[in-house]
Amino acid sequence: MAVALKAVPALTLPVIIMGGIYTGFVTVTEASALAAGAAMILAVFIYREVKLREVLPVFAEGLKSAGMIMIIIATAMVFGQWITHAGIPADLVSFVRDIQLPAWAFLLFVTIMLTILGMFLEVASILFITIPILFPMLKELGIDPIHFGIFIVANMELALITPPVGLNLYVLSGTSGVPLNEVIKGSFPFMIIGLVLIFMLAYIPQLVLFLPNLLMAK
């Protein structure tokens, strides 16, 4: 019971974040800053695990990590722009459209294409390139847009851990101090799990559509 009571202040963080977002009090970005401030207050004044003199070093370490992540994102975006201007992603998407695949083969090909693009591009570039061309094809193939949207999100989650340009691999390596090659080796089981999940979402639509259909039926 004592442990449960001790956890109560920390459990207010999700309430602050989700409550602030869904009430419209803060944006998603502002909610992250609000949560960071609340976490600092809890750590310093409630749990007393961080002393006041340690606050500035903690901020400095946070800025260091944030700066490293921003450099990685900027580098990935530059590389993505080069790939985009080379016309490779557009050619892949056009190829998918031209060969007129059935729905099951279309989803398989999109998975392969997004996996390949995820190895070299960051998520925003992939979405900007592919979605405007792929989305109009859904109606003629009989694919539900909600189903396809969740399917794309799962693919993008996989792209974040796909070497050599998986953003989360570099973030994890930088924040943990573990060499990148070790992080990549450790990511392979999660890549396999991600692929299994993607195929389940692709070919068992009710996993995605059960709840939306239930809500829309009302």
C-alpha cells in the first residue's frame, strides 16, 4: 500500500498530458514541456531524488541529448531530400500504380517499398512522398482508409528502427552510450516482431476496424 501511495504523484503525469491535450488547454508540444516541468517538480520537491543544485546539470544533459537528436534529424532530412530529388521514391510509387495489383498484393508491395524507403529516409519524407499518390488508389482496391492508415503507421514504426538510417537506432545509441552496431543487432528481434504485426494488420483488417466499426455503428 505504501508503494502504491508513493506512486500516486507520478501517476498524475499522464493525466496532465492527456487531459491538457484533450481539453485543448495545451498543444502536443506544449504538453511535453508541461510534463517535463511537472516531472522536475516531482523529482525535486516530492520524491527528493534530485537536489536543487543538480537541476542545471540535468537541463544541460537534456539539451545535449536534444541537440544530438536534432542533428540526426537534420542529417536524415538532407539525405531524404537527395533521394527525393533523384526520383527514386516517386518511381517506386508510380510502378505500384502502373502494374495494377490486387488489394492483397498491393499491401504486400507497399510493405516492401516502405521497408526499403525506411532504410534510407526519415518518416516525414516517406509520408510526404508516398501517401498523396497511394491514397487515391484505396477506393478502387476496396481498402478501408482507416485500415490503411494504421497499416502505414505500423510501417513507419518499423522504419524508425531499420538500419542504416533508422532514427531511433541513433537516438538509443547516443543516449545509452552503446555502440551503434550493438544497437542494430539488438533491434533485429523487434524488426521481426514489427513485420509480423504489419502482416497481421494488413491481412486481418478486423484487428484494426473492429473498434471504429463498433463506434460508427452507434
